[in-house]
Amino acid sequence: MDVLALVLMGLVFVASLAIQGGLQATFARYSRVANSRGLTGAQVARAILDAHGLTHVRVEPVPGDLTDHYDPQAKAVRLSEPNYASPSLAALAVAAHEVGHAVQDAHGYAWLRVRASLWPAASLGSNLGPILVILGLALGAFGLAKLGLYLYLAVALFQLITLPVEFDASRRALEFLRRMGFLSQGEMGPARQVLTWAALTYVAALASSLATILYYASLLMGRREE
């Protein structure tokens, strides 16, 4: 069982690398293609927010690449500095996606609320779960290892709930860009590609967590049988 779990983890790792490579290649490609209207990511984010009555939500630049996110506590759409100022198709897709989260928040989107409620447990599980599993196995304290495994399950549950949140934000983003005329029909395909590759990274993260859980469970079962 340990060998099978390790093989599965290896396959998931390779698939994750492939997805990351696909995202980076697609993003790099369409980061070099400007939209026909010459609008920046920040301008599009601001326009979509205003159109939905979210004038109180700020649009701010943040350092780094692909550090774009929506902060529900601060009510701010934060775009990485390249996307904030860029008129590229990739920048507009990402900006619209993050605004999608702001609209979800404003409309009380159920899955977003569920994900937020799971965040403390997922954070604890991510940081403490593996430590307890390894420590419990090393000490022969199987109850402790089992507790660590349960804590890590919260990570997978959080990532599972993340999928509908991210897919819905991308669906909203494409609708914003199409309906408000920010992208032409020919430009919608590249935007969809960028968002699809980004969504696959969340699928890969869930698969990685599930493979890790299987590996930890196989270790625990093997030690208990010794």
C-alpha cells in the first residue's frame, strides 16, 4: 500500500508540474497580447465593480507575479503589479476573475462563505497535521498520528470547496468581459484558456492533498499491523 501511495503521489506531482507549466506558458503568451481597447487590468476591475454597485471595493496593486487575490476583510481587489498596469488579455482575465470573487462576496455566495468558515481548520491542518502524523508514527503514538491525519483532512475539504468558488468566479469573469464589451469575440478564447489553466491548479492541489492523505493513512495502517 505504501508503494502504491508513493506512486500515486509521484504521478500527482508530475501532473501538477505539467499544469503549472501549462499555466505559465499560457499566461506568458497572452501577457504579450494587448486587448483591442487598450484597457488595463485595473481599469477593467474598477469598471466591473462600479457596474455592480461595488464602488466601495478598492482596486490595489501588490508586488509579485500571479499574487492577484480578493481580500474580503479589506474589501479590496488586489492585482499583481504587472496585471494592474497591463492591457494584456491575460491581465484582463485575471482582473475579472478577482472581481468575480468580490461579486460573490457581495451576493453572499454560499460556497464562498463555507470556504471562509473552513479556513481556520484548514490552516491548522496544513501546519500541524503532517507534524502530528510524523511525530505520532515516530513515537508509536497512533492516536496522535490519527489526529494529525484528521486535521489534514480539513485541508482537502477546504480545497474541495475551493473548486466551485474558483470555477464560478471564472464563469462570472468571462461573462463580465463578454457582456460589457471589454474583449472581442476573438479575444474571449485566450481569456478562457488563461482561466482554465488557473482552475486546473486548484484541481491539482486537491489531488495532491488526497494523495498525501492516502500515503499517511497507509503508513498508519502499516505501523499498526507491525
